Amino acid sequence: MISRAQRTPFGEWWWTVDRLTLAAVGALMLAGVVLSLAASPPVAGRLGLDPFYFVNRHIIFLFPTVAIMLAVSFLTPQQIRRLSLIVFIIALAMVAVTPMFGQEIKGARRWLVLFGVNIQPSEFLKPAFVILVAWLFGESAKRPEMPANALALALLLTVVALLVVQPDFGQTMLIVLVWSALFFMAGMRLIWMFGIAGIAGIGLLVAYSTVPHVASRIQRFLNPASGDSFNIDIATESFMRGGWFGRGPGEGTVKRLLPESHTDFVFSVAAEEFGVALCLALVALFAFIVIRALLRAMHNNDPFTRFAAAGLTILFATQSAINMAVNLHLMPAKGMTLPFISYGGSSMLSLAYAMGMLLALTRERPRGAVLTAPGLPAGSAV
């Protein structure tokens, strides 16, 4: 048992970190292992790999995932800003070169191969981008004379332009939604809201007119008879096949039919084999993490910490909602993972980085200590 009187770094961390959120994230990770074991063997078999290839890699990725999340949760807000600036610069450079040197998969170049490992740089760009934008909006709240909003808009346009080139409209939509939510929290005028919505609508129309696979996905969503909707149909039927308590572990058929059953459609595999009850339990875990983080962010008096914690929470919540909505045929397919559940090394590591920062930002700190680092006066910016 760790005593509150212990003044060690670990002791201080343990009594200030949100342990309930940490336990909920751990439960998601455990569910991810179980569902990877249920969903991935048929995919590995179709690819001529060992049946437990993806399961083993999923478990291997959990070790650095947990290490990154815990290590980052020890950081101060100043250290989070510095680290995010470094991560953002590196990830932005990697995203910029991906269209030229990345692997082409289904008409898009989103992956780089470094030392034999596939990396999706945009996954690491997202949380770092949220922190930098929150920093700018926080400075704007404290120093209105600073052109922070203009800089935040420039960052958004730069990131969106690089993602569209790949193209990756799912990540683009996610980043625009989070940026808009933070801009709204920072006091955006109503006219700006309509302006951003109009620009987003125009962008969607341009993508629909110029990018064939985007048009195909939207058409299949609006009119399933217009094209091949086999994947979505099978994924949706899995909820009816599983019923409330599922057909039992290993008894599902959807994983043998869907090529992305271990990534995009793992939620459907959960529904068929373990039932709607497990799906509702997963939704409850996601909702618990999101609501608890937003409440803790709301009670923080520092603008940067409040914006950053809220932005990371919205990023986590939106990505989760998009994946589940696709599985339920509530929106077109986006190719987005379910946090800590779907297979994917880049996704898990970037989520660990984001969740570690969220845990760090929502730690209990004495009033006035949020912006004060050793050797710096209170309120100093880094």
C-alpha cells in the first residue's frame, strides 16, 4: 500500500492521477486482447500467416503502449507542450513525405516503412496538434493581443492540406471537428461556426466530385443498391445474429467474411460472439472515460489545461463514435480504429501518448501549480 506521506515521484503520481480512468483504460486494453483473439485468426489464415500472428503482435504492442501512457502521465503541462511541439514537427514532416515515399494501399498513401515497421504518421500528428492548438487558444484567452487564433487556423490549414494529399478524409474530418470544438470553447462567434460548416461542406462536395472512392462510399451509404455494400451489410447483421449475449467465443462467422474484422469491424465481431451486452459495456467504458475527463477539465482554471484536456477527450470520443457508427451503418466507412480495441500498432501507441497526456493534465494539482515549473515564475509560458 502506498502511503500519502510518501513524497516519492511515484507516490505523488499515484495519489493525484485519476485512478478510475486509468482502470477503465486498462479494461479497454484487456477487452482488446480478448477481441483480437476472437477476430484476427481468420484474417491471419487468409493471409497465409500463423493463426495467432495478429494476436501476438497486439500483445507485444501493449507493452510499449502501457509504458508510454504511464511515462507521459508523469509529465507537467510545460513538459507536455514541449514534447508535443517536438512530436508535431517530426510527425508533420513524415506526413509531408508520405505521399512521395509511402506505401499505396487502396488508392491512398498513408503509411511509411521505417526499419521494416509500418508507421502511420497522421496518428501521432493528431494528439500533438490538439495540444498545440489548445496552447494557442489558451494564450489567446490570456493575451488577446496575440494572434493566436490566426496561428491556430494556419496550423489547421497546413495539417488539412497535407492529409488531403494522401488522401485521408477520415483523419481530416476528425481533426477539423476537434479544432472547431476547441475554437467554440475559446469563444468563437456564431458567424465563424457557420463559416467553418460551409467550408467543410464545400470540401466534402469537392472530395465527392474528385475522389472516386469517397463518392463510392457515400453513394453506397445513401443507396446500398448502388454498389457493393457486402462488408457493411454483414457487419450490421452481426448485431442481430449475436442477440443480447452472443453466439459464444469462436462461434461467429462475420470474422471469416470481413477482411478488416480485426481492425475496422472488431465491434461487429464483439456483437456476434459476445452479444449486444458486451457492446453496451464497451460503450459504457468509453462514455465513463469521456464524461469523467470532461468534468475534470471543466473544473480546471488554467485555459491551456482545460482546452488541452477537453480536446484530447473529444478526439478520443469522436474516433470511438465514428468506428461504432460505421459498424452500425450510421455513417459511411472511414477506416478508423476503435481505441485500444482494434489491432494497429500506430493507433495504439498514439492513443497511449494521448491518454497519457490526458491523465497528466487531469491530475489533481494545488491551485497555482498548473503553470509553475521549477525555476519559472507563475504563469510563465514555455
